Amino acid sequence: MNNPIETENQKLLQEAPAPQRATKRQRDYQQIGIYKDVNPLDWEDWHWQLKHRIRTREVLSQIIRLTPEEEKGIERAKGKLSMAITPYWATVMDAEDPNCPIRRQAVPVVQESIATAHEMTDPCAEDRDSPAPHLVHRYPDRVLLLATEACAMYCRHCTRRRLVGESSHQQADSADRFDAALEYIRQNRKVRDVLISGGDPFILEDEEIENLIRKVREISHVEFLRIGTRVPVTLPQRITEKLVQMLKKYSPLWVSIHFNHPKEITRRTKIACDMLSDAGIPLGSQSVLLKGINDRPYIMKKLVHELLQVRVRPYYIYQCDPVRGTQHFRTPVSVGINIMEKLRGHTSGYAVPTYVIDGPGGGGKIPVGPNYILSQAKGKYVLRNYKGKIYTYLE
Ligand SMILES: *Cc1c(COP(=O)(O)O)cnc(C)c1O
């Protein structure tokens, strides 16, 4: 067998003595009754994982003990952003604890059906800044291309929930659906950076991804190409050797991965990240600040430290956008600022992301953080450092 994932998995299984086979953060899937007879080759097959996603209360209740809030949430979420959980993700969820950070990101709760004041359908006004289907052009030199509406798992805090998800009568994706977007990029020579996101682009078949990347790469003024994904976290089996070898051909290509909690960095996810890194693909992380999930400085610090260990550079922490039905996830801005205060200076600069608020109404990402400039006068800056000590810099 020369599939590197399988080889690596075999190695991991052999290294660990039998009683400790399950990784520290994951249940062994055979421990979950409904998966106990699944062939390991099926388990490692990303199409199998997708096909067997948990989409109903009945199936989920065989894996975790559901609360009434969750049961009602699942019923009410029947629509666009309905529940979809990969069997892999199910092995990371805590069966008993409804506050498990992995579980809360995946299982709808009844609070999602409450829309509060200030919440919007499209808080970042992406639809307004869309010059062509599937394209958002906000900044002068870069565009966002939405490759698909589907994801491996539907995050309950999704900011693009107006678009993302699966409708019951999904129309087949036509190969020419990006023609207008690509033509727009071709005509705009200022666009030097194309961010392919969605949905999750890695949910598409290798050939579809390659067709799109190739067409973007062919545009001579596009220097920088990146893909936004959560697949290494929600469906790490998707990162196959074949996918990685294809991506490698289009270097320089960067990948931004949505990571929110240290529990997400399982051995399996590390393998996926290693495969991407080993192919020379630089990795960054983007996290959403979520109440009760990663809103404590020690958790965020653990996350960024573990990310560096799997060669992922923390890039952004987003304030949770005021999108409808997400109030239960939102923290005050001061919580994010305090997290930044506890990171900068206290740990490696490489571990410190930028905390941003996406300006509601289409302002773009605005950095917010502790203030280190105490006063500024002609030729003189009064600054404080991470310990609160004051320093004067004379120009
Ligand atoms: C986030 C985003 C980008 C990329 O922004 P960077 O700060 O360069 O990562 C581009 N376009 C849109 C619409 C975005 O939301």
C-alpha cells in the first residue's frame, strides 16, 4: 500500500500501544457504535466521509447525548445551513458535554433561530461589492472568488450563511459559472491577489479545483493565489497526495485554514497540514472569536502555540460578524482586545495574529487591539510595552 496517508496512519497505529490507540483528542471511530464495522479504507476515503455526514437528529443521537436545545435547533435548521457533520468530526465531539467547543460549532441550537437588533443577512455587504457572479471586489488589489456554496461541515457561526449550505434540489455546477468573474479579473490589471474561498473550495473534485486555479494562474497580473478552507480541520481525509501534488504545480499558492480551538489539532489534522507544508504550501490560520469556545486568553494562546507546532502561522482573529442568529456566539470587542494584550510580547511574534472587525456595511477588515501609543507630539512618541512600562522615542 503506497498511499502516504494510509502508511502514516498504519505507522501511528503501530506506534501507539493498543489501549491508547485513540489520539488524545479523539475517540477511535470503532468505539462509536454506528461506525464500529466501517472499513478503515472507507473511513480514510473523503467521499465516504462526505456521503456519510450526519444530517439528522436520529443519527446524531446515536453518537452524542442531545440536549432539548440541540434537538429543537436541528429541527429548525432544516433549510439552507442545515446540519452536516462528518463522521471524522463526530469522533472529536464530546458525547456528554453540550459545551464541548467542537460540538457547539457543529450542532445547531435553538438560539440560532433568534435574530436580534443589529444582526444582518449580509453584514459585510459582500453582495453589494460583487461585480460578477461568485466574485467580491472590495480592496483595490485583491478579490474574493466564491468557488462553491458547499462545505464539509456547516459551522453554526457561518458568516456567509445566506449563501452557504445545500439546497434540496442542488443544480449541477456548470463548468462555465466562473467565466464572468474570470473575465472581470482579466480586465482589471490592478488585481494581483485572488483569494478562492466559498463555501469550501476543497469540497470540489480535484479536476474542478485545478480548472479554476489554472484559469486564474493564466492571468498574467495575478501574482498571489490563496485558498480559504476548513477541510484540514473538518475532513482531513480530503487532503490527499493527489490533491497536494496538483496544488504544488501552481506555486506560489497559500492556504488559509479556519481553526478555532486547540482540540481541532488532532493527529489526523496534523497529517493533513504536514502534507500541505511538505509540498511547499505556506499555511495560515483564521479564527473567529466565539463565546465559550475560544474567548479565554489561555485557550487562544494554546491554539496559536499548537498551530506553530503544525507549521500554521496564526493570521487573523475575527470578531464574530453580526450575522443573523449568531448572538449566542458573540463576545464584546473588549474580550478580543484583552486576548491580544495577553499575546503580544508574552509569546513569539509569529504566534500573534491580527484581531480584526470586518466593518459592517462593507468597510473591510479593520485591525483593533490594545493601544501602545500613549501620546504623540512633535518628534516624540510616548509608548508603553507589553508589561505596561513607559518609554519615550524621540525622532
Ligand atoms: C478578507 C477579504 C480579502 C482578503 O483580505 P486580506 O486582509 O488581504 O487577507 C479580500 N477580499 C474580501 C472581500 C475579503 O473579505
